[in-house]
Amino acid sequence: MVNVNAQGIAETILNIAKKHRCGAQVTMSESDSKDIAVRQGKIERLLTSVAISTGIRLFKGKKSAIIAFSGNDFQDMEPRIKTAVDTLDYLGQEDAKRLLTGAEFGAGVKELQLDDNHFEDLKIPAIVDVLKNIEASGLAVDSKLIPSEMAEFSASRARVHLFSSEGLAKSFSRSYYSFSYNAVAESEDKRQKEVDSWYENKRFFKELPAELVGNIGKKAAEMALKRLGGKKIRSGEKPVVFSSRTAAALLKLLFDAMNGEDVLLRNSFLVDKLGKKLFPDKITVMDDPFMPGYIGSYPFDGEGMNGMTKAAIEKGKLMTYLHNSYSAGKLNMALTGNASREISAAPGVTCGNFYLQPGRGTMTDLLLEMKKGLLVEDLFTSGMNDVTGNFSFGCSGFLVERGKIGAPVKEITVAGNILELFKNVLEIADDNEYKTAISSPSFLVSQLAVAGT
């Protein structure tokens, strides 16, 4: 990582902004990354990068402007800032775009253990050997597996700095490591191919031991093989189990609807539903940026406010929307610590670790409970009406008979209303792996429209 004197640079920028009678927030990101891919035992891609990105938000009266640039040349900040200040004369006023005060962003930075300080120790030859083994183990599962996709590794380490003319001065660092493999299975008559993937990712490299990573290729291959022979099924209303990865896609629809900016524009099916009970007691959705070592964790948001652990939905009741300072101000609501961190744009809305609170048992238990229905393993080609909550997803998965996974199905559609779907959740498993910021355990829905033939 290229080390820069972030605080010194920020102080210079803030002083120049003050000279031009502007308030300012400086966001700076220093990052290193490695991206390696192997196909058929050979290195297909090997990229390393070092980057420094800086974003400056200027505020003068009720007007604001943004400057963004990359690199470590900070010698010409005076003319850059002056040019941006001059453009303010042509911009409209917006009283809700502002800097947070010291009372709002708070003091200190919570220690969350998001950086293992191992990035510099990575040995590329050793990583390549692991990727070769992942690919080889996947191809060894069955002769139907073909070497058309890659085993991949990505790693990054970033340090984020926020400063403002209101006294904000906070920094934190985070690391990330991921191994993945896309497996391709081909039928014996060569007329059908199916693809599936598996990955493991962690903030700490030591949490990716050989036995965990070594199973990636085999897991992806077995999943791709199971898809071969998939067919359409008859249309109708069916009970449906959504696996953890497809359940997360549905949970994201709830997160999107809680976005304060969309609520402000009335482009959300959760408008006017704050404080109302929408779902059964078993539905509790948490937004927690303080889980040490987790993918969605952060100590402070993109405007410098310390994160907040909260129930977005508690026992079926919508407890809060998620805000940056703009949406909170326009809606006259409290800040929630959910401003996204942007370099070249005003902060949007993000989440910490946003997850459906788990129930009990495994997906196998859900299938036994369902007895007969559909297991959805992939969702794609979505159609979503943000205002009504009506959705339609292309999907694939498996028929379930007598509580056991049966024939693969594909080229079908599930459709309904997202509020009704979560209202009809019967059981929730305890199999969330928290691999992404928005994650969910598997769950069983009593009835859903399935379109096939």
C-alpha cells in the first residue's frame, strides 16, 4: 500500500475550502488488490493494483459540489477547489445536503478487527497452487465436468479516511480474501451444459484453511452435475423452499424498499408502513455493522457517523427506514448510520450486516417439513415493481417429493408480492453463512405461484 499523510493532505484541503468560505468533507481510500485466475492448470489472469482515490464534497450556503480524483498528486488542490467553487453559482440550492456536526458523528472509532494485516504476506506461487488444486478436484468428480471455467482468487486491503471542517477525523482498515470456482457439467450427448459455482470468503486469511478451500471445486462440480437433465414443470401454486443464497436475493428487496431516498421519492412498497406489523413474529431483520470480522461491518458510515446496531424489522413490525443525512433530513427522521461511502458522488444508503434472524435446523429440515414442493436454488432475470412489491423471477432448482430433493427443474418463473411472500414464511432454518453484507438462512414459504408449462 502506498502510504500517504492522509491527515496532512486533508488539513490542506479543508484550509483551502475555508479560504473560499466553504465547508468540506474529504473521503480518501488507499487500497491494494490481487486478482489471480487459473484455467486448465495454467495462470489465466494475474493482476495486482495499488490505488489512492480522493473525494471532496464542498458546501457553501445551501449549495454543494463534488471533486473526485485518483493518484497521489495533491499539489494542485487550490485551482481544483476554486474551479469547483466557481461552479456553485450555477447550481440549485438544497438545504438537506450538509455536513454532519460533531454531536452527530460522535467521537472515537469502534475496533472491529476487520484487517488481519496478512495481505503483504501473500505468496502468489502458493495461491496459484491452491487454485490448481481447486480446479483439479472439481474436474475429478466426474467425466462430465469440462475445464471451461476458472478457479479464482481475489484479495484486497483498504484503508479509509474521513475528515471534515466540522472536526471529523476517522480512519479504519479492512482486508478481504476469496477463493471461487465455476464448474461446467456437460451431458453425455453434448446437448446440455449446466454451470454452478461455490466460493469461500473471509476478512481474515487464516479463516480459509486448506480443508475449507479444498472443498470448493468438489462442491461446485457436484452442484453443476445435479442440474443436468433439468426440465420445465406444470404451472400452479406450490410450497417453496428458498436456499440461503436465493433467500438473500429476496431479503435484498426488503433492504431496497427501506432505502430512505426511495421512501422520500415514494418509490418503495414500504412507504407509509413505518411502525406497522407486516409479517409474523418469526420475521426479524437485523442491520448490524458491528460484527467483528464480518463482510458487511464498518465502524462508521460514509458521512462519519458511528454505525448503529438495530432491528429494521422486529417480530414482523417495520421499525425504521435506513438513512443518510439527506433522506433523514427531508423526512424529518433520525439518522441511522447508513450513509454509503462514495468518492465521486453524494452518499447513498447502505447497510451493515443485514440479515434475517435464523430459526432452527437445516434446509433438509425445511424440505421434510414441506414434504412436496419446489426448492429454488437460483434466481435471475428479475422483474420488480418497487412501488407495489410485485415481483417475477426466472429460476431453477429441484422438485421435492416426500421431503427429499428430486428431479432438477429449469426455465420456470416464481411470482408474487414480496410483502405477501414474507407474510407466508412458515419456517426459517439456521444455515446462514454470512458471506455477503445482505444474507439470509433458508426459509419455507407456504404457497407461491410457479409458472412452467
